[in-house]
Amino acid sequence: MAQTEPGDQEADRPAFEKRSLAAQAMGRIDPATRAVVPPLHLSTTFLRDPDNGYASGYSYARPDNATVRECEAVIAMLEEAPAAMLFGSGMAAAAAVFGSLAPGDHIVVPQVMYWGLRRWLGTEAPLRGWEVEAVAMDDLDALRAAIKPGRTKLAWIETPGNPLWTITDIRAAAEIVHGAGARLAIDSTAASPIHTRPLSLGADIVMHSATKILNGHSDVVAGVLATARLDATWERIGSIRSGSGAILGPFEAYLLMRGLRTLHLRVAAQSTAAAELAQRFRRHPGILAVLYPGLPEDPGHAVAARQMEGGFGFMLSIRVRAGEDAAIATAARVRLWKRATSLGGVESLIEHRASVEGAGSPCPPDLLRLSVGIESVEDLYADLDAALRMAG
């Protein structure tokens, strides 16, 4: 822990678990007030030293901030990374990774991925000279065939893949990608560092939309990257963040730190509830299929069981047996579930994704995406059961 009391001998102190470190925000005690909650640093500018330098390490808020640094340290600890970098949104974080590439670079991305990033790549890739190829990332042979040694510079994977929750074998994908001299980046938003640590499985960069489960309270928009190594690419990404002004604001970082302190508890509760709901929904007469990697019959179950720890996540999707109109009607009739975009908050959300994503969406029209919160499982099931029966 960061705090050292008089008389402590660091060599004799135990190595604390990640949940303990996160719960205490790495244990830092404010030296001025002895507060156990890290203070919020709002200043945009900092005093120069008499020699015109900055001994404090801070000069201006656009490239750096103490509250942001403290939050980054917690996420880096959770990801077992040497460093993490916060951004104003998940899209800003992802865009910085792609922005570190050169014109003409070949990129491999998944067919099933966050629709906002897919749309952004469709617009930006032609302007920046990137060649983007989408493949079924759960098919390692397809990934291997798509890689172009010497030309492919980045493979971007999302696992579980939103909103079908497909699973990609990170370790196997890393071997393929690295064998061709490319980098592997993982969008691990739906897994969280509690369930999956992509860097330990061979990934070079892991990204989270911290808006989601990392914050968990639906009141912060943020993104974060964690790196396997401090190299020229990481420096380039940092330069992009500083130059574009994409750093997260200190107040948002403060709120995100608050969310991280209860991350282990929330993830455990939400994942347990999602698993129970998945089991119950698979027997529901109004549901055609449940998409959830925790189910034994799910195509990605075996891989997920190897690379996800302590559960299979808080997200699932259902396909309504009566079709698209019934799916839309079901979402319109729920009372406890909230019809809203996003995921990972303490409140449970439901959404008809095909309507949101529009043309090119991989979503079946009968699919409803569910983000499971911390409410009573009995209440969540009863609410959706009643809506399905009324709609069908």
C-alpha cells in the first residue's frame, strides 16, 4: 500500500490482494489533511520553480493531472500493466490506438464489435489510408488467413464481442498476430479486469470504455488504455492524447476512482445475477435463444472458461421467439429494466440493438441486449417474463 506508518518495515508487510488495493485507492493518504479519500485536483496550471522548471512534475492540465494519475495507477494495478492512460471516452482511447498507425497500414478487426467504433473506422480509414479487414475473430483460421505479414500492424479484438458475446481466444490470437510482427489490442469492456487480464494472455494493449463497469454508476464518460510495455507506440499514443486534448477531466477521474473502489463487489454481484438469469431465460417459452458465454452450450464457453475468472460477465442477449415486433414490444413493456443505451451500471438496461445500430448491424432483429445490474434477480426475471408474455 502507498501509506507507510512510523515503525513499519516494508519487507515484513504482506502483499495485499488487488481488491484490497482498489478498495483503498492504492492506500494513498493525503499528506496535508490525512484524508483517506484521495483529494480532487482541479487546477489547470501550476507554479514554476525559481529556475523556471516544474519540480512537482505538473505544468498544465491538458497533458497531465494528479487525480487522473492516481486513477490510472489503480487501473494499471488491476490490469497488471506498467502504465495506464485515461481518455475522455472509450472512443477517444480507441481512436488514439488507431491514430498511432501510419497510412497504408493493414488492420484486422472483428465482425462483431462496438458499432460506434465500426462506424468510425468506416469513415476514417479511407481518409487515413488504412486498409481495414473484418473477420470472425472466434475463428482462428479466419484470423490467420486475414493477417498479412509485414503489412498488418494491428489486430483489434473485442471479447466478449458486443452484442452477440462471441469469445476470442486471446492467447492463441496473440501467437498468430505476433508471429506476423503485428500488435494485438483487446477491447475488454464487457469482461472487466476482474474477469480477464488480456495483457497476461499476450495482448499488447487493453482498452476499456470506463463509462461502463469500471465506473458502474452511469454518470461518467471515460476511456482507458493499459499497456504491456513502455515503448515508442505507447509514447506516440500519449502524444496523441496530449496534442488532441483527449485527457479525462479531474472531476470525472475522481468519480471513476469512486467506482473502482467497489468494482470487485459490483462485478461479482452482477455476474452472478446474469448467470442465473441466463439459466432461467434458456427455459422460457418466449425466448428462442440466450447468448451468454457462461452457458455450456455456448460456442465460446470452453475458451471463456479458460480465460475468464470468477464468472462470465454481466452481459447477455436474448432472442425473442415471436420475432422483431415482439422484441420491440417487450422492451417497451418492462418496468424495472430501463430502455437505455450503455451497460455495466448498477441499474439493469434493455435495448433492441438492431434498431440502434441500423444498416450493417450483425444483430438479429429479434435480439434484445441485457445489461444486468444489482437489483433482485427475482424482480428482474418477473419483470421481463411479464413483458414477454404481454408482447408475445
